[in-house]
Amino acid sequence: MIEFNVNDMTCGHCASTITRAVKEVDAAGTCEIDLGAKRVRIVSERPSEEFRAAIEGAGYTPMPL
């Protein structure tokens, strides 16, 4: 499991954008968003750096937990 804090994720649109970015890296992986905690949890075999880069590419700042 991979987890990031994304402090600049503030709304449902942000959560949708991040989910799409994660799914572009691994369509078979799972992505859970906790908007209140500003946390993204990903279950995938892909390296965390790929997801970090995808979330950054979507305009957000992921911080590993």
C-alpha cells in the first residue's frame, strides 16, 4: 500500500483529478481518497514514484507518509 498526504487537495474535483491520474498509472490498482484527512491510499504493484509523478503532473503536491 502506498499513501500520500496531499494538502492542496481541497474538494471533490481535486479528488477526482487525483483518482484519474492514479488510474492512468495502474488501471487495475485501487485508489481511496480521504478528503477530510487529505490522504490518498493506493494499492498497486507499481512503484510509488510513478504515482507521485502522476499526482504532481495533475497539479498537486503529494507527500509520502
